[in-house]
Amino acid sequence: MTTPSPTTAQKAEALSALHVPGDPLIVTNVWDAMTARIVARTPGVRALATASHSVAFALGAPDGEGMTVEQALDAARRITGSTELPVSVDFERGYASDAAGVRDNVARLIDAGAAGLNIEDSLDGATSDRRPLEDAAARVAAARAAADTAGVPLAINARTDTLAGSPDNWDEAIDRANAYVDAGATSIFMLGLSTEKKVADAVAAVRAPIAVFAHPGYLSLQRLAELGVGRVSFGPQSLGLTLHHLAAAAAQLTARGEYPAELAFRYEL
């Protein structure tokens, strides 16, 4: 007797539960069905997350909502359909000009199988300028309303770019983070937590698990766990890693060098 596949609601509940301060969810970001399958099969992987930058670049579109909402939803549908693990979708700014539009689009994203999403408070993809706090919180609330209507406890990872644009504007960053929690976010993705102290202070001040973007030269994954972080992601760096190895292999083969061992890698749909 086959085990029934988990519902989107069950996946969403599981995804939220994986954001544990001190035992963070580590997500190696994916951008299409194939990368989702490869990462999902990796031992220890418990959930997936997309990176909008990578998804857009794979389609030949710029980041920062360079995709249409239809393209974003289609990409999400292909990725969620390729695995039974929960998938958090980087939904940028919601692909809508107002909160009502965000609610409609998030409802469609849930229909596409998303167990969670990232939604950011920036005004555009090129700067760190933020929406007015009331407007940004209303958009988070709209996402939560769509989830409630669908009966799906969506994991909402609300992103604030405050510290990325204004590194010393700590009070605004914390006010925004907690306003988004009050509006229905289940975790807070804070860009600009550049030091150990800032990470620790954010963990202490925000009323939800903290998510961070990690990269070479940043705090180690072990140290982030010790500081109480709840989620770690790598954004488009996963795509960069892949493209680097592809370019290196192309150079080696073009120069009539040795066959890269990775050419023997076997994969299945």
C-alpha cells in the first residue's frame, strides 16, 4: 500500500516547524525541477527554497521581478511538482502594486504547491529603499490572509532590507521585523546582519526565528546555529557555484585536458 503524498497544508506546517533557533534549517537554493530533484535527494535535506535571481536568470530575465507573475508561478509549479519535500518560493515583492494584488497572487502560489514564501519590503530590485512600514506590513498580512482562506499554514519568511541599505538603522530594522511577525510572518529574513553581535541582537529582539544569507567569509554555519539562527540560505550563490564548475569543465575539455570526474555523475528525472 502506497503512502499518500503530503498535502500542501501538511508541507507548510512541516516547513514552519523546521525553523528552529539553534538548529537552523539549511536550504541550498534551487531554480528548476532538475536542481530541485538533485538537492531533494541529498541525505539530510529537509526542505527546499528557490532563489528568484536564479529562477529569473535561468529564464533569461533580470532579477527584481523581471519575470512576469505567470513565469514565476510556472517555475514554482515545476519545482514543487518535482519533490514531496516542502518548498519555500522566493516571491520577491508579490508581483503586485498593492496588498489586494499580493493576496490574489499568493493564493495562486499556494495553488501551485508552495509551502512557504519569501516576501520583501524593498520598493524595487535595484536599491534597498523600503516601502512605508504600514504598507509593507499590509502586504505580509495579505499573504497570511490568502493562506488562511486556503487552509494552508503558509511559512512566511518576511524579508527586510533595512540594514542592507542603512547599516546603522537598527531600530527601524527591529520595528519592521516585529511588525511583520504581528502581520503573520513566521520567520524574518534580515539582510545586513554583518557581525556576530548583530546576529545575536536580532535573535534576541525579534519575536520569530531569524533567517540569514550566508556566504564565504561570513560566520560559520556552526556559529550561526550557536547564536540561535533559525534558517540559513545561500540565494543565487548556488547557481554561481554550478556555473563556476560548468565553466571550469568547459575550459578543461576545450583545452583537450582530462575528462572531469563529474562527467560520470548519473541523474534521473
